[in-house]
Amino acid sequence: MKRSGLLGGAPLFPIAMICGLNMVAQLDRQAFAVLTPNIRDTFHVTNATIGGIVGAATVVMVLAGLPAAWLAERHSRRLIVASAAMLWGGVACLTGVAAGIPILLGFRILSGLAQSPLLPVVPTLVADYYIPEHRMKAFGLSGMATPAGTVIGPLLAGVAAALGGWRVAFLVAGIPSIALGVLALRLRDPHRGGTERLEGQETAHEPALPLGQAFRLILSNATVRLIFVGLAVMGFVLLGIGPFVAVYLRDIWHLSDSSRGGLASIMALAGLVALPLGGVLGTRLAHRSRALGLYLTAGGLTVFGLLYPLAIYAPSLLIFSILGWVCMFAAQIGIAPAYAIFTDILPPRLRSTAFAMGGIFAMLFAGLVAPALVGWMADVAGIRFALACVSPSAILAGAAFLASARHVPYELERLALGKALAAEPAVEPSIV
């Protein structure tokens, strides 16, 4: 098996498969995002209806993350992820033959259910394949696959729609996921916590904790609580903006299907640069202090919140594209450090559940409210006003990540001393 010098000589196949799964998961999502105006016009519905469909699928995805985490703590993560990929690929194909809004809604909900293991399960595989010293780089590499999918996905969807209509685009988007799901069966299940070197860390053979106890232990972690707050705010921003960028590009700048796909792909290139760069910068910052990676996260979100309204009201498509690219870069440069720190401050037995909880905080309220609210605002006051009102909330998300950083040294000490699985809540010692 080939090994990577970048990741300390660890095998390449696991990170390659994780990258592939993250990438193909975007094909279906990007097809729906880029072709939202086509779908809206085919079924003669409003922006608010499309937003409601996106929100419903998102809510199902994040709520199903908890059962997926429960299964992942007790059964083969390899089989869970491989089966999920084959299922969401099949559902993507079925989306292309939806005959009405109820059927389309059902397929989008089923797609959300199929993709629910991605957030709680895949990051724990990265943590258990690669040692802590190389995790930020590993998360940076695996994270690159998401913008890679958002580069390929819009292009693929735009070209397929231009050649055969939006329904063909979903058929094309589903096939790679099915193929990668079959290939993922060749992965091995890593030992849970097998890459940890902390004294007092539990072994891979200890049983999973009851869900209620896991919730209490996770929420006793001050850093995790503040990260959850930041995720909730940023989820509202991203889920409010995401479904309607294509509407903005068509209604304001009158771009065709293929042009929207091309511009979305250019924007996604920001993530291909930001995610690995964030992993490298986060690794260097970690030599000084593990908490500094969250400063990178907070700074990037603040820049996004300040610049995105300016991008929306840009006087030309070129200026929008430049400012939008900078915003996408800023929003993503802190993802790899945040993932790595979130992993490092929690025991392996709690990680799947914690990532599932993070998904709920990031997407549940946002999924219920943001797409429908922004869609309604767009119908009433215009798409520019709607998008510009939501995006500054990213500054509040950055503040929450910044506040979480000060608790990181204490939480790492608790984990090293084996206290992170203690029944009593965490109380930081007073500094006099």
C-alpha cells in the first residue's frame, strides 16, 4: 500500500477514499443548487418552496446523524459509509425522474438521510487513520474534496443540463457515488483511538457510552459548547445563502445554466486553496499553541461577514466574482484547524456523537428557518436584500470561535489526565 510522506508515512488509500466520498457527495448537492431556477420553473413554485425543500432535506440529514453516530460507535464505520454512498448515488439518479413536488421532496429527504453519516462518521475515520501531529494536514486534504466537488459539480450539472435538461444532470451526478461506495468496501476499519498517544486515553476496545451520558460529557466541554454556538450561527448564514446564489446569478446578472455552473466552479476553487493552506498554517500555529488554529477560523468568518454584503451589491459581475472568491477563501481557511482541534479535545468514544451534535447545532435550526426565511425575503424585497441581510451574522460566529480558543489548553489537560470521561462537569480553576 502506498504511503504519504506528507502524512508521516501513513497509507494513502484511506485519505484518497475519504476525499473521493466527500467529493462525490457534492455532485448531487451542487446539481440542485445550480439548477434551482430550472427546477423552480419546471414545477411552477416560488423561491420559498424551493427553500423549504432544501430545509427539510437538511433537517433530516442532521437529525439522522445521531442514529448514524450511534451505529458508528458500535458497528463497522466502513460498511456504514460505503452503504450510504451507494444509497445517495441511487437517490440522486431518482431525483432526475421526479414527476412532481411531493416526489421531489421525498427524494431530497431520502438524499439527506443517505448523506447523514458523512459528518459524524468520516471525521472520526480521519482521526483514527492519522496521528494527532498530522491531523490538521489530513483534515485539510479531506476537506479539499468538498470544494473539488463544488468545482466539478456545477460544471458537470451545467453542461449536462445544457445538453439534456436538468433531469439528465441528476442521473449523471449519481453514478460516481455508487461506484465510490462499492470501492469504499475495500477500506479497513481502524481501531478506535488507535492513533492516540495521550496518557489515560481509553483504548479502542472499551464499549460505547449510552447516548445520554455521551451528551452530558460532550456538553461539559467549554470549548465544544462555544464551537456549537459558532456552528449554529454560521449554519444559519450558509444555509440561508446557499440555495439562492444561483437565483441571484440568474435574476441579477442573467447568467445561463452553463455560465452559472462555470462561475460556481471558479468560486469553489477558493476552497481548494484555503483548505490545505489552512491545514498547513494550523499545523505551524499548533507548534506554538493548539488554540491558535481557532483564531484562524474566527478571523476568516469575520472577513466573510464584512465582505459578502459588499459582494452582493457589487456594481459589476467581475467585482462580485472577486469579492465572492475572497469571501469563500476566508470562510474555509479555518475549517481544517477547527476540525482537528474539535477532534483533539474529545475522547475517541465521544467523537462520532459530538460531530453529529455539531451538525444539529449547525443545521437544525438553520435548516428549519434559514432557507424558507431567505426565500420569503427574496420574494418580498428582492434577492440582493435577502442575501445581504443574512451574511453579516458570520461575524458573530467568528466571535464564538474566538471565545472557544481560550478553553483549549484546559480541555487538552483534562483529556491527558483521563478526566474527560469523568462524571462530574468540568470546572476550570480560578486564576487569582
